[in-house]
Amino acid sequence: MLKKITENPVLKLINNIVYVILFLIVASVLFVVILQRASNNDIALGGIRIFNIVSESMVPKYNIGDVLVVKSSIEPQNIKVGDDIAYIGQESTFNQKIVTHQVIEIDYENGEYIFHTKGIANILEDPLVHQNQVFGKVVYKIWILSLISKILSNVYVVFFGIFVPIVILIFWTILKLKGLVEVEEYEEEIEPKKTTKKNTKTTKSNASNTKTQKTSTRKKSNDNKG
């Protein structure tokens, strides 16, 4: 029953489609991340940037290891109080660091938007953020990649949960393949022997028939003489 279900062509097609979709999503995300790292976050793909949380300043909303999708094509005037934005710091301890914090107040001076931001878990407000510092607004947290990121950040989990099973799987596969090769060679050696035995039996049978025929011929000859 289970075999029939797993061999169902419709289920196989659905499984392949889901697999391809997941592969494309993961590959696209990885491509965006690599592109950002290579360009020092100067390039956004399709108006999207992806950032990874590295501190606890936004707990409980975001935890260390969470992967966030940031929409960089959003206009400054569309950012509201309560939104989470990613920006590049330019002052004090924030200098040249990518920060993802919540907007708590917005000023508009001399044709420019200035944002007051703060981490949810922080007591102090960040240095003022000018609109040209803003990468974009956080629009989504990728749960699957966040989970993978957290798992990969744990050395013990990576070693015992990923590295060791892979090594065991490779070792087991090698042993299995080696065993299959030996079985095939053994079978190839046995088969000619079986054939030889059959041929021997056939030869003996033919010899026996020949002897019988000769005996019959002699008897007939003797009868004719009598």
C-alpha cells in the first residue's frame, strides 16, 4: 500500500515541484546575501536586502540569528512610528555598523527626514538617523532561514547534528558500494562454473546415448548373422 502511494506519479510530480520551489527560494536568498556581502551592502536585488540579527537589542521581537527581509525601495515619508528600519550607523559605538531598531519619533527639517530609533530592549535612544543612512524597512522575518541560522551558530549542533551524520552516511555508502561490487564479481565467477557443470552433464548424456546406440547396432548385427 505504502509502495503504491510513494510510486504515485501525481505525488511524485507534486514532490518534485515543491522541492524545486524550495531550492529556488533558498538559492535566491543565498544569492542576495552573497551579493550584499560582496558589495558591502551597496547593492539591493529587486529592492530587497536581507540582514541577520546579531544582538539582543530587539528582543523579544527579534532574537539573535533571525533573518530579516528589508524593503529598500520604500520612500522616507512612508516610514511611520513603530516601523523597524535597518540603517548604517555614523556616530559613537554605532559607527559603520548595520543597526535594526524601531522608529519612536520622526522629525522633518530642511526637506529631510530624521528618525529617532531605539532597540526594544534598550533603555537609551540611538544617535539621530538621517534618511540617507536608512537601508529600508523590515517587512518580513524568514522563519526557516532564521532557524537554520540559529542551528548553524551552535558549534556542537553543527558537529554532532550535521558533520558526524554526513561522515557516517558517506562511510556507509562507500561500504555498501564496495559490498555490491564484491557480490557482482562473485556472481560472475560462479556463473561460468555452473555453465561448465551443465555442459559436462550434457556431454556425459551424449556419450551415454552414443554407447546405447552402439550397443543396439551390435545386437542388430549379431541377430542378422544368426
